[in-house]
Amino acid sequence: MRFIIFITTLLAFVWSCYWFIMSNKYSDKVSLWSDIGSANVSASVSKIRGFPNRFDTTITDLEIKQASFKPIKIDRLDVMRLSYDSSHYIFAAKSIQNIFENNFTFSKGLASAVSNGEVAPTFNFQGENVLINKKLIFQELNFKIWPTTDLTKLNFSLFARTADIKDGEIDLSFQGKIELNSDFDFDSLIGLVSNIGKLRNISGKLFVKDIKGLDTVIRQDFNSWKIFLKSDSPEKIPSFIQNLNMVVLN
């Protein structure tokens, strides 16, 4: 019995030492990746918590400068990771300001970044009760971005559920690709945000209700972003899509 107690105590001591050493290294890694305190990023970062099996930290008052838009602002961003798995990060936030000059709020907003040994991580986002500029747009919003062998092209899929007054509850899904003007950057927070300015277009198929897949292209047109939809039956497209200022029907 004493031997078992001794071994258990020893293992607990070793793991505690490992956790505290690795939590300090993780804290340094977060600071280096986020570049907080530089000319482009300002925020406050909490101490690492989550002993014994997680590394969790909270970033508050995060502000990230952008080249072409107002700074992105996040009041609170929780960053979580299992202490024994450096390939999977989880992020939680309830509001993001100034994504393409729009403000997003969620009752629940979770994102993840998973490295599978490919050229770039796979990113997932799950949002509930998504408001854009204080207007409820989606009851659910899920999307996934994952790499191809060419870092200027990314796979992109989306599912959204919205409740429109006229059309009722509608499910949307999209499958396509994102094209960038240069390689996707994920080596730093500033690099990750800079991908917004590299966006060339998003193209693929939009599926809504009983309409066959709509050829869809999202691209910049005269300094504003437009969604170009090609349909043989445009009258079947739900009114809330037709009425969006950025939608152009072909």
C-alpha cells in the first residue's frame, strides 16, 4: 500500500512539474503568436489556468489593426487547449467587431483550429443566434475552412439556418473554394487577419430549399463586395436573399 501511495504521489508531482513548466512555455507561445503589445495588436492576457489537464487563457480588449478596414475588436476571447495535445485549439467569443466593417454577436460562438500534419490547420466555427449589426440573421451558422495543396486556394463549406418573416425557417448550405491573392498565412495573429485583405473571391454552389445548386461567386465589384447568383428560376429564391443589397441575380 505504501508503495502505491509513493508511486501515486511521485506521478502527481512529476505531472505538476510538467504542467507548470509547459504552461509557461505555452504562455510564451501565445504571446509570440498574438504579438500583443506591438504596434498592430493591443490586449490584456490572463495567467494560464486549467490544471491539471488543460491550458486555458483569456484575452480581453483585443484590438487588431487592419490595412483596409477599421481595427477588429473582440471584448473577450477564451483560448483553450488540452495540455497533452498541441494540435487542437478552441476559441470562444460572443462578439467580433469590424469584419468587413460589420459587427457580429452570438449567444454562442466557438471556433477550433486543428493541425493534421497538412500544410495548414483546419478551421471550424459554430455560432448560434448570430446577429449582424444588431439584426438577427442566423439561428445557426457553421462553417469549415480546410487547406488544399495550394495555399492560395482553400476548401470552404457552410451551413446556416435562418428564420425569415415571409419565407419561414430556411436552411442554406454552400460548398466551394476560397481564392486568395497570395498564400494563406496562419503563423501569427496579424498574418491570420491579413488573409481578409488577400481575399480574391469565393465560388461554389449554394443550396437552398428545393432549388438545385446555385452557381455562386462572391467578389469585389467597384470597391464593394457582391454575391453573384446564377439561377434558371430566380423567383424561387427566398425573398430575404433577393433583398440583400449585396446580391446580384444573373
